[in-house]
Amino acid sequence: MTQLREIYFCEICGNVVEILNEGAPTLVCCGIPMVKLVAKTEDASTEKHVPFVEEVEDGILVKVGQNQEHPMLENHYIKFIEVLTCCKVYRQELKPDNKPEAFFPVKKEEIIEVREWCNLHGLWKS
Ligand SMILES: [Fe+2]
């Protein structure tokens, strides 16, 4: 059964879906069940994926890669960064020529989860 804010991925066409209304038994795309993405929290590679939150004036700056920026290439980049609070989901969509970071007008103590999706390496959270 789907849950609010879960993210699903189609392994055939690459479709990504976020649940806005929970309760469906299965999501199907391209004739097969979509895979629920479980956000990873540790990155052993040198290429960092875990979102890093920095408090700035009037909000937070989320960077993907604390000391080393995640690549933003045509075939490998951060597609979006999301900040989840009790009753809002903030999403910054990114393109390959953007920096892998985003500002959100959110207080750090309001954050339930920060997550990002890399088109090659999947979903990551902090
Ligand atoms: Fe990546």
C-alpha cells in the first residue's frame, strides 16, 4: 500500500512518481510494478550524495556533497532536492548546468527530512 510522500521508480522507462494520495495497492508503469525508492544515508564513494544542510539568512541551503560537489553532467546529475516539513514538501528541480544545491525558506528545526535524487545513484536523505 502506498504511503504519502513515497517515491517510486520505473526500471524500464525511468519514470519517477511521488505519492500525493496514499492507499494504492501497487503502482504499475510499462506493465510492471514500480519500485519504491528507499533513501540511502551513507556514501562510501568519493562522490558524495548525502544532502548537507547549512543554515543561512531566512532559511537553509541544501548542498549535495558537503566538501565535494556532486557532478552535474548531462548524463549524471541531481534532478531534484526536497525538504519535507510537517505539512509541506519543498522541491527544487535542477538541470545539468545548475549547482547541486538549493535554498529553501525553512527553519532548520522544521525539517523532517531532506532528500535528493541522483539520476544514476538514486534517492539519498539526511
Ligand atoms: Fe550520483
